[in-house]
Amino acid sequence: MDRINRAEEQIAHLTRMVEDLSEVVVSQTREIERLSRRVGLLMEREAERQLDDGTIPLADQRPPHW
């Protein structure tokens, strides 16, 4: 009977741990999506700024060693 109780406690502990980790993954996924959108907007803004300056966009420039 003691073995069954220990097994049930361990299952309850592992179940709670899985639920906690799932919440962390969901939170991190939302944060990554938010940051990805912000990086995309910043890249668009910088590309527009470079076009307004009349310079070649940084992404289209060759590295200095070429």
C-alpha cells in the first residue's frame, strides 16, 4: 500500500511539473512572437529610412572584404 501512495504522490508531482512547464512554454511562445513582430517593424522602419536617405539598404550592401 505504501508503494502505491508513493507512486500516486510522484505522479501528482510530475503532473504538476508538466503543467508548470507547459505554462512557461506558452508564455515564452507569446514573448517570442511579440519580439519577432517588433524586430520586423524595426527592420521595415530602418529600410524605409535608408531609402529616404538615398543610400543602399544595409541588407543589400556587400561586405567590405568583397
